[in-house]
Amino acid sequence: MSAGRPTVGVVSLTQGRRPADLARGLESLLAQEGVDVDVVCVGNGGGPGAVPEGVRVLQLPENAGIPAGRNRGAELVAGDYVFFLDDDASLPSPTFLLDAVALLRREGDVGLLQPRVVDPSGVASPRRWIPRLRKGDPAESSDVFSVWEGATLLPRDVFDACGGWGEPYFYAHEGIELAWRVWAQGRRVRYAGDLVAHHPAIDPARHAEYHRLNARNRVWLAKRNLPWPLVPVYVGSWTAVQVLRWATTPRRLGAWFGGWAEGWRTSPGGRRSMGWATVARMARSGRPPVI
């Protein structure tokens, strides 16, 4: 990588449903200082409409899923780093990318970075945006083992070595897999509490198939990435969590177990099991890949 002015390939994924939010996010990318950005907006089945000058458009004929849409965009952009920003997210600081790259360069072994996420309207941020077991202060930074996918930065060589986002998932849990595969490369994944991205606080269960895909992809995540003895341990721990969470909502639990069964009877392909050394390293760092 060049030690000079950072070059960042940027992918914004949209279905054209939030034009005002998309415009805000793209403008915040073009306003970044101290870096050279190559921005592509991917229309994932729905056209993005008018975009600012300096943004290229890739129109996919149908919704390929969130991970695949991001990957198609990443194939087109150039840069030593690659940054992904959801179409309803934006960067409040014009030095966000410069500061994020500086963190990666300073730390040396960080292969994936997620900032703190804040709802700009002042609504309390969901705890799920802090991807660690002990949530604590959102402004506190730490190593993590999954990421909220809406604003993520990686060195380009790390992203390529991971094989990109896991396309079979379509939606949900691709950020866990990407984080695991970064750890498997001997890198760390960092939650940067001092860097902020804006995003509205929206319930992910608004997606019609959220519960089914949530469960199916938990099983697929284990089958694609874990040593076989750990697959039932990981799935079992999350099954217990969901039963406890939704014991009083049988409709949700029924949809979840439908996806759970689908995950076991179908193959996601793309298996790249992490080694036992990675399992041990993750455990020493605070979270073995079984919880």
C-alpha cells in the first residue's frame, strides 16, 4: 500500500427507495478531505436515479442480495482501501475516511473497521450497533468479532483475501462471516468508538423474511466457517438464545425454526473453515466462535 495520500474505493448500495438519504450519503463521500475516492452507486434491482457528478452507477437488473450487490460494486472501484456505505447512512465528518485510514495504518494489524453508529435525529441508538457482548459505552473502542455492515472499511488486499462478502446469505450475518475471515487472516477487527457514521434507528425485522433468513444464515455461517465439531455448538447456543428471547412470541419463533431447518437441509457452498489456531486466538481475544 502507498504511504502517501490514501485511495479509497467506495461502494454505495441502493434499491432506489430512499433518494434523499442516498443523496446525503453520496455527498458526504464526495466531501471527504485528504483522500482520493472512487465511488460507485450500485442499483440493486432498483435504479438510484440522479447521482452527484463524480459518482458512477452500476445498475443490476434484479435484486442480487446485499452481499452480492456490494461485491459487484467492489469489482469496479480502485483503491488501497475499500469502504461500504448503506444508502441511508452518511458521514458527518469530512475527515472520516482519512481518520479511519490513519487508524488502520497506525494499528498495523487491523483488517476491518466499523465506526460508532449514531441516529442523527437524536433517537437512542440500538445496542445491536455495538458488536460486542458487553456493550458498555458506545464511544469506547474495542476488538470485535462481527460488524454492523452499513459502514465498513478494509484494506483492499484483506477484502480480496476474504473472498468478499458471502453472497449466499442474501441478507443477514454476512458481517459476522467477513469478521471471522479477517480474524482467520491473522488480523483484528476493530470497533472505533471515536469515529461516527450516521444512520436512522430502524428495526431490521421490517424485512419480510428477517426471521427465516436470520435462522437459516446462522446455520450456514457455522457450516461455511467453523471446524465441524464446533458447528452444532455454535448453532445450539444461538438456538437457546432465540428460544429465550421469543418464548412468548410463537409466530416469530415458528418462522425462525423454519429457517433453522432450511439451514440444516441445504448447502450454502463456499466452505472455508477457520483453523483451530484462529479459534484459540479469538478465544484469547475475548470471544470464541461458539457464542
